[in-house]
Amino acid sequence: PGEVRANMGRDKRHHFLRTYPIYFSAVKSALRKQQTPFSVAFDERPALPFEIALNMEPRPYQEEALTHWLAEGSKGVVVLPTGAGKTLVAAMAIAETGLWTLVVVPTLDLLQQWRAALASALSATFAGRPQEVRAEVSPTIADQIGVFGGGEKELKPITIITYDSAAIYPRELRHFGLLVFDECHHLPAPTYRQIAISAFTSLRLGLSATPER
């Protein structure tokens, strides 16, 4: 596409072309059409290191939202009013994809709120653990949810990060196969839009009650 070509240039120090990570899927598709051999040097769909399941029974409108999101290739915005359970829709998406997930939230207060909500909505099964490890305290899903922001920098299979931290540390985005943007109407802001541009994965879930932007 012309947009990709316009945003592609030669690296100043090395002999290769570079572009924004968001164009990864388009570049890969173009190479396939041209039958150009290539290899990907990273895990495109990093799977969670445990089996994950939903603990709660979703409401019909939440199931409908997830169905439409999946039908669109696991990308798009789910619009629900405040208090309608957008967090559970995110938990459903995590359970459905089974991928390393980054949840981007606008405030520090929401870091722990989201962590508690996901720990309540999801459960994890850890297989293949050695006998001596199984004899110790079993890990829980809460142990696998990290917080990045407000002085904490925990990168775990499921991580909650603020918009500000995600914008400052764009390299951390490469670890995740699913992006969830809470209150995604913040994303078009000039600084925050760089978060979307700097991530390679096309699996993205936006959540908002006011999606006009």
C-alpha cells in the first residue's frame, strides 16, 4: 500500500529498510504476494505459558461483542456504557486468544483495579511442573499479572500499563500478541497514538463508552 511505502526508508547505519511496527502484517502480506522468501525473527503470537479459562458467565451482549470482534479478525472497538462490564469483555478476549496480553489504561488507579478484575475473571492451569515445585504453594493467575507504571515495572504474561508508560517504553510492546486499550478514545492524542504505531500485532481490542474520537 502507498501508506506503507511512504513510511518506509533505509536505515542510516545498516543496509536494510525500516518502517513502523504497525505495518508488519502489510509488509509480510506483500512479500508473500511477490513470492519473496522471508523469515520472522520473533514470535508473532506469543502464547501464554499456562492454560487459561473464564471464571464468570458473560452476559449475552458481552458474548455478542466478542463474537463481532473475532469476526473482524480480532481487532476493533467495543462500545459499552460505563459499568456494563468492559473488563470482562477483555478477559474473554484473553481467554479466547491465549496470548501474552498488554492492557493499556489511562490512570494509575486503574492499574490495580484492572489487575484485581482480571484475577477475578480468569483462572490458570499450570501443567508440566516438576513434583518438587508442585509441593510448594501453587501459582495463581494473580501471580501472572504484572503492573507497569507508578514506579513499578513488572512485565508478565498479562501486564497492565499506563498510556504514559507505554508511550515512554515502546520497545516493551514487542513482547505481546494482544493489545487491549481501555478508554481508547485517548489513543488519538499525538503522544498516545505512537503506542498503536509502535506495536506489531494486529490483534487489538479497544474499549470505550465515548468512542467519538
